[in-house]
Amino acid sequence: MPKNKSINLLPQEEFDVSIIGRTLKWAMGTFRIIVIVTEMIVMAAFLSRFWLDSQNSDLTDAIKVKSAQISNMAGTENTFRDVQNKLVIVKQIDAAAPSSKIIDTVTSEVPPEITLSLISISPGTVLVKGISTSEIDIAQFIANLKSNGSFTSVNLGQMSSSEDNSAQMVFSVNISN
């Protein structure tokens, strides 16, 4: 029986010597390395996908927990904002404290026969409306305000008899401070 002999169709000696042979040999070796490196990269990407999926799942769960906490705190946040708004209003009223001093000054000069119906305070001016039974009391009120010295000018605005009671006088006084 004949022995198995391998047949090589490409002669080794001439193949290794020629430029085409050396180029083909180099290309086959290089492409093998490229294929192996590519397979390693693909396997690393495939295996890292599991780690990235677990990270993504953990982050999604954390976001859901934080969203639930924020939703639960919405009522407290609204209450806090309401209190802050009220504090701003209180600070504005406190800054308008000179208004209470003006009101105290005006009401301290009112004779007992005069009833005040309105005190309107705007920057630089005060409007006082009241009811009196006599013109002398109104004049006394204006004189008291002028002698106080807290105001730059005090002027009688309007004076007319009351629609409800003809014995009463309705008046207004304009005060500049």
C-alpha cells in the first residue's frame, strides 16, 4: 500500500522568495491577528453589556426612588413657599412702619368731636377723611396737625354736609410729609 503523501500545490521555495508570496504570507498573518483582536473586542463589549445593564437598572431604580421622594415632599414645598411669601409680605409691612407712626401722629391730634372715616397713606402724602359736627373742630384738627411739625403742609381738601345727617360735616384733609 502506498504511503499517504501530502501534495503542496504551492512550491515552498519559490513562494517564499517571490514578492507576491511574501506579501500573501504577511497578509495572512496580519489578518489572523486582526481577526483575533476584533473577536476579543466584540467579546469584551458583549461581556461589558451585562455590567452596563446592571448599572442602568440601578440608576433607573434610584431615579424612581428620588422621584417618589420629590412627589411626597411637594406638599411641604408648597407650604414652605407660602410661608416664604407671607414673610415677604410681613417684611414689606415692617418696612412700612413709618406708616404706623404717621397714623399714630394723625390720630393723636384728632379732637374728640371728630370721627375719622379714612386714612390713606401713599408715598409723600396722607389723605384723611372724617365727620364732624362743627367747623371749629375741623379747624382745630388742622391747626393741631400744622403745629405738630411732623408734616410739611396740611390743607383742607373738601368740606360738605353729610347726606345722612345735615348737622354733620364731611371733610378731607391733604397732608404732605
